[in-house]
Amino acid sequence: MKAVKQGLLPCFNLLQLQGEKIIKEAEEENTQKEMSFDFKAYMLQKGNFVNQALDNAVTLKEPQKIHEAMRYSLLAGGKRVRPILCIAACELVGGNESMAMPSACAVEMIHTMSLIHDDLPCMDNDDLRRGKPTNHKVFGENVAVLAGDALLAFAFEYMANATVGVSPARVIQAITELAKDIGAEGLVAGQVVDILSAGLSDVGLEHLEFIHVHKTAALLEGAVVIGAILGGGTEEQVEKLRKFARCIGLLFQVVDDILDVTMSSQELGKTAGKDLVADKATYPKLLGLEKAREFAEKLNTEAKEQLAGFDAVKAAPLYALAEYIAHRQN
């Protein structure tokens, strides 16, 4: 019996080596497919689909002035990173674009609301957004506030009414997730702490991270997570994508801080250097420019590590989006 077992060992080792070779070849094939991914074409195609869906969702009707203000900021351009992340996450876990599109649009409506309100004189007092005069500069502060409010309300109405091919339970789960991400435990929390921190001399890294995990990362996280929920993702998949989104959300803000001190207003399409003028804590201010760049690369690496285990071809858009966020120029 011992002799038989010993005789089997070479066969077993051969099979093991063959198995390892197959796995390695599969990994190399996936890497090659990932590298061949056309990110620019993907972003252009998905961005056009999102723009068309937004145009169809928020139409001109009475009262015309408020709808003009809503559309002015919503359709003013932008990279559409958040809605595209939502769609990519949905497709990664087995869903399709049509399942995610209403929620992707809702995320962009909420993001636009946050920009309109953030630009107000009582907040950041900005005159320029996406290369155009800010909403309150065109329509007045009162209409700008109401345009943001209307976009926020309509976002959830649109998610609830326009989502197709998804169980009601998952739609409710997605709406609940998004509401939490932008409320007093999410985006609003970050904005409040950011306002209260202006001018403070003792703002440390932990404090700054709290602000940006909530103010910036929360909505990016929400976009990815609701996409995974709507696409039918398992609990494990949703949580891995949540961690991915948390990293790229913070990465987005670190890069934003870097660009604020290295780019011009014309290059950014918004006012450059405003954080320095307002004496706000930023990553370059606390870490120095080079250390801030190193931290950005660390977050980029950690984000992509969360995608291990997913199909490389389906995950390619998320890998590429992480790279884009890390190395964007505006």
C-alpha cells in the first residue's frame, strides 16, 4: 500500500504543477485583457448614455425657472465619474446598465445638488464651476438653494419609479444606502465638520480624514454600493466594493487637494487655491506635496487590491477608474 502511495506522488506533483500553470496562464490572460481595455472609449460611451438619461429625466416644465436652474448645473458637463462607477459595479456583479441607470442618474443629481449648495456664499462662495458661472451667480441664491433641494428630492423619486428589472427589496436597500451616505452620518457630517474646522490650527490627519471620508468619499461609496446591490451582488461582493469605493473616494479628495495647489483655475474649471485662501486643512498642507502624492498612490493600490477575486475583464472599468482618479489633471 505504501508503495502504491509513493508511486502516486509523481503523478500528484505533475497534476499540481499543471494546475499551477493553468492558473498562471489564466491570470496572465486576464491581465492582458485588462491592459487592452479602452478606458477613453468606455468613459465616452457611458458618459453619453448618462447625459442622455439625465436630459430625459429632468425636463423643462412649469415652473420653468426652477427646472432651468436644475438643468443648468446638472447638464453643465462634468466627468460623470459617480454614475459610471454605479453602472460599472452593477455590471461587475452580473447586472446590466438598465438596472443601474436610474440610480446612476440619482447619484449625479445628488452630486450636482451638493455642488450648487457648496458654491453658495454661505458655504465656499465660489463663482466658477465646470468652467461656467455657478448656479447662484446665474439664478440668484434663493433659486439656487431651491434647485439643489429639488434635485435631491427628485433623485429618490426617480430611483423609486424608474428602476426596472430589480426586486423591490433591493431597490429599497439601495435607496436606504444612498440616503444614509448623504445624510447626517455621511456627506452632511463631513460638510459640517469641514465648516467648523475652518481656521483651526490643530486639525490633524485623523480629523481631516473624517471630513473627507464623509464629505467626498461617502457619495462615491454610495454610487458603487448601490450599483452592486441593484446588480444582485452577494453580501461579500458588496462589502469588497464598499472598501474599494471608500479608498477611491478618499483618493479623489487627496488628488483634489493636490490639484488645488498645482493647477490654475482655467485648468481646473473652478477656482484654484481657494483652500489655501480659506486656511483650510488639506493633505498637502499637513503632509507636504510629495507625501500627499505618496498617500494617493497607497490608496490607489489598496483600492485595486479589493478587486482581486472578481473577473478581470468585468473589473477592468473599475481598475481604470481608480487609475484615472489617481492621475487626473482636473
